[in-house]
Amino acid sequence: MSGGRDDEGLRDLRAAEYVLGTLDAGERAAFELERTLDPATEAALRGWERRLSPLARAVPAVRPGPALWGRIAAALPSGGAGREGAPQHDARLAAAGESLRALTRQVRFWRRATAAAAGAAGLAAAGLALVLAGPLRPVPPPGGRSVAVVTSGGDLPALIVSVDAASGTVRVRPLAARAPAGRSLELWYIGAGAAPRPLGLVGTEPARLALPSEAGSAAGGTLAVSVEPPGGSPTGQPTGPVVYTGKLIPE
Amino acid sequence: MLPRDIDGGEDAVLAGLLERIAGRDEAALKALYDRTAAKLLGLILRIQRDRSLAEDVLQDVFLRIWHAAGSYAPAAGAPLPWLCAIARNRAIDGVRRRSEVAMPSGEAGEAYWERLSAPGGGEDAILDRDALVACLSRLDPTQRDCVVLAYCEGWSREELAVRYGRPVNTVKTWLHRTLASLKSCLETGA
């Protein structure tokens, strides 16, 4: 897309407002998608981070509570076992817990943070609700492809999920998604007002999964990833914490 | 172009820690935590406004740093702003996802303005800071406060609209004009 001067100006203002923090949740999510797709947007963002960063020094430091480091260390691979003066952890437990603690902690946080906002779709109450406002590309390609960038709230998307309605496939490209030790990550499709449908397990390699037939028009659907027993949910419905959610938008 | 390496001491330490963290060195994450956690919690707390939620965000930020340290590129800027951006982004994501409008803290923009103008920091930070302060000081005080309150306290357009008794669209226009003139001032001195 060759942006004219107006497009560039608007892109720069989106980047500026993103850094300032005044975009709403949908605009922020759309901008995060845009920055992963467009290097010029990423550059505009870096420019504004640099320009405004001196403001951060006007904010007084606040010492965290003494227990906080212990909580962070417990979520690291060693489970905090190497920590000086730390309470001894059972090594097996620490290994098995690995990043599950991090994930459940994260989910607990987002549950609290989004409790008021999460009227939508039941599942969203447990997830990292990410509403993508689109479309970002002016001309939808033929075949009705959709893409969801699923993030856990950080800079890098956790997964990129692209849906090709024409061939009825979903392609999953894991970026930062990590399954807790001894667990599987399972991908779900939730149509408007419908129960979650399992699409398959998310491994470490890109995978191609079949789309449920009712998802013919993918727009408006939601994708979610939950933590399940090895091999996937035994019930056909998500049983573990939902660690990622993302809405499908037309590409 | 401002020189960025006049006071590279702390930057070099933080960059070295990030490199070790990228190599899965947990002790380096602890060292980074000891040096930066209070700064980052300060940023998060002003935006998140709830101490317990703010500590949850901070925990999340350090786990994020644990996983993303390898993506820090020294060429793209100093390490502390990179860490601050992660902390601010996560804090803002948290408050924007909530539907209720939280009550902003009572601190006025002027208090930030005074702290911003106070001496301190490394040479390169001072140069960047002085340029920003000079450009902010040319702005209308109300519009300057909008920028400072949004950045430092995470005020939304809606909250700013309530505070200044103006429609949300007016606030959005203010912000766009203010940001555009700030950029032009910083880049050309005009």
C-alpha cells in the first residue's frame, strides 16, 4: 500500500496516540496488528517512544513489595531454586510447574482486569480479550481470508492465525506461545453465540488445521487458546485456563 | 543528532544484563529487577492506580522481559526506555480493557511538569529532556497538561474530556494538534 502524505500523517498520529496511551482498546489492538505488518508503522512508533520517553522520568519510583521477586522467580525455569535465601522448592514440582504458574497468574490478572469489560461471549471473561478493529487493508483479497494476531498483551504476538474460508483451513504460526510443561495448548473457534469448537493442538511448528464447516464466513468469529491435558481437552470443551483470545477480522 | 553515548555507564550495564537474560541467565533478571523494578512499578502504578493490580502487571512485565530480552536491539535506543515502554504498554492495555472509567488520581499536570524540569539524569537524558521541556513549554498549558496526564497517568480521551469539560472529539483534536506541533518543534526547533 503506497501511502500518501495524509496516510503518513494519520499513521504518525496513531503511533503518537498509541505511545501517549489515549487509543481505546480496539484501536490499540488494531495498531499492534498494524505495527507487526508494517515496518513504517513500527518506525513511527519507535520515533514517538523516543520523543516522549523523557516524560517517564517525571514519574516517581515506587519500591515493589518484598514478595514480588519471589513470585517472578517461581515462574522462571528453575522455579526460583537458585535464588539465594529462597525457600527450598521441591525440584520435581518446580519443573512440572514451569511456566504454568506464569500462565495461570496471568490469567488470574486478566480475569480481574477484564471482569467488568467481559460481557462478550463467556469465554472472553477468562481470556486476554483482544478486539481487533479492522479492516486495515483496503481491498480484501478474493477467497475471504482472515487473520488473527493473538497476543498475550506484550509486544510480540503469541500466535498468528490465518483463516482461508475458501479452502476451509486455518494456519497457525506460533511465535511466542509456550505450553506449560506437561500440558498442551489447544486452539478453539467460537462462532457468534456458539459453543467453542476444537480446531487442534498448537505445537512449536506452524500447523494447518481444518476449519469447522459452520465457520464458512469467518468474520466475527473468535479464536482462543486454552491450556489442556496432554493431547487436548478430554471433554471437547475448554477445560483449562484460556490464555489467549483473538477476534477474526477480514484481511 | 544528539550524542547518545556521553553517559553510557548505566545503559551499558542494563544492555549487558539484557544480553545475559536472552541467554537464560536468571541471576541477570534478578539484577535487572533490582535496578529497574521501582522505576517500572512507579510508571505502572500511576496508570493502573491499584497497587495489587500494578504489582501483577510488574510481575508480568518481568516475565515478558525474560522471554523478549533477545529482541532488544541496542541500535534502536537505550535499554531503560525499552523497558519503560513494555511496562507502560502493559499497564495501558490493562486499563483500556476495563469498561469502567477509573477515578484518576488527583495529581495535577503541574506536579509532573516540575519533576520533569528538575535536574538529574545522565547527559544524554538531559539533552533529550531539555529539548522536550523546551517544546512542551511552548504549548498552551491545558493542552500540555493533557499530554502529560495521558502519558504519566494513563488518562483516556474520555477522562480528559470530563476533566476539561470538552467533548471527546475536541480532546482528540487537541491531542493531534499538540502532538504534531511537538514533533515539529523537536525535529526542526520550530
